[in-house]
Amino acid sequence: MRPWSRLFEALLCFLLLLAPALALADTFEARDAQLEAQDDAWTISAEFSVELNARVEEAVNRGVPLYFNFEFELIRPRWYWLDEKAVQAAQVYKLSYHALTRQYRLSAGSLYQSFNSLGEALRVLARPRMQVFDKSRVRAGESYVAAVRLRLDVTQLPRPFQVSALTNRDWTLESEWRRFPFRPDGPGVQR
């Protein structure tokens, strides 16, 4: 057998072993996103389909807090150079279960809401909303591309779960970027 064929076989075996870890298991789907003008700022609201697989649901029911990042980008396309990221913003949501009260808690910063069921908490998580930038950050008449996504932040998990998340695709929960055009001089609601 030739040396290059052994190398090829070894590489093929490695890729076959690595493929399940790289594939996305369950993903969130971004259904809708829109920017709305409010006073002197723009607010982003979005809607995602959010479902947890059995492994992640079991972890949260056993008291492991989950952190979700709702991310926003506003990009100004340029024909002569790389696109400019005009605005980047993120909101972190923490989902946890408290066995003493038998309630789920969803918090963003210092604000939180309690829920009797995981489904109720996930319905609120699926509709994030945040103020993202002042109106002075964009120019009237310019065309922009806005984008949102929601993902489970595995770096915030306890260490044993982080190690498991590296090799187990059950912990890869995220949406693709949902992109839509935006013009500041257009109507108040942009899709």
C-alpha cells in the first residue's frame, strides 16, 4: 500500500469521527425580525422557534442555568471596501429552574420574570426585544442590512457541561443569522 493512500485513509477516518461533533443538532429558527423607530432610538424585535432537546431540558430541570445570546448587527454595504459594521448589540438571557419554588426564571440583566412551566418561559425567550442604537448612528437615505440571531452560549455552562458540549451536538442550539434590508428614511417598521 502506498504511503499517500494510508494518509488519505487516516484523514477520512478522522473526518468521519469528527463529523457528528461538527453537525448542528437542534437549531432555533428565526421567523421574523423588525426594527421600529421609538423616540430617538431604534428597537429590534424578533420571533424565533425555540425548542430544547431532551438533554438540555433535563439539565435546566436539574438546576443548570442556561444562557442565551440575542445578537444584532447593522451592516452598511460598501462597494469599494469591506462592509462596515455600523452597530453591534447583544442581550443575554438567563434561563434557570428553582426547585424550592418550582418555577422557571428568565432574566435579562437585573430584570426577571418567573413562570410555572418551561414552555411559558421559552415562549417569552422566543420573542426578544431590545433598544439597539440611537437614530444619530445611521444616515438617512443609506441602505443597511440588519441581522439577528439567538444562540445558547455554551461558554457560560459549568465546566463539565462545556467539555461535553465540545463533543456532543445536543448542546449546539442556535439560529442562522436572519438578515433583512433597512433604510432609516423608510416607514417606521422595517422587515
